[in-house]
Amino acid sequence: MNTPLLIAASVIIPLFWGWGTHLLFAWIWPPQSARRVDHNDPQRPQGPPFDFQI
């Protein structure tokens, strides 16, 4: 096997492998779209996100 073919295979095969696994995982677990806030959802209380009192 000559060197340019080996270099091309070592570049192309991992690219296709990563793209294929990405498509497989995107098909198994589709990305969750951002959930839109409905009017009947409870609103967050105003104030700091954390309560630092111990």
C-alpha cells in the first residue's frame, strides 16, 4: 500500500466514521428543541437565583 493512499485513508475514514456516528446518535436521540413558555406555565419568582443564607 503506497503512502498517499494510506494518508488519504487515515483522513477520510475517521471523518466518515465520526459523521456516521453523529447521524446515528442524532437519529436515536434527536436534539431537544427549546421549549416555548406557555401562558399557563408558572412564572419564575423574581429575585436572585440562589439563596445564600445558611
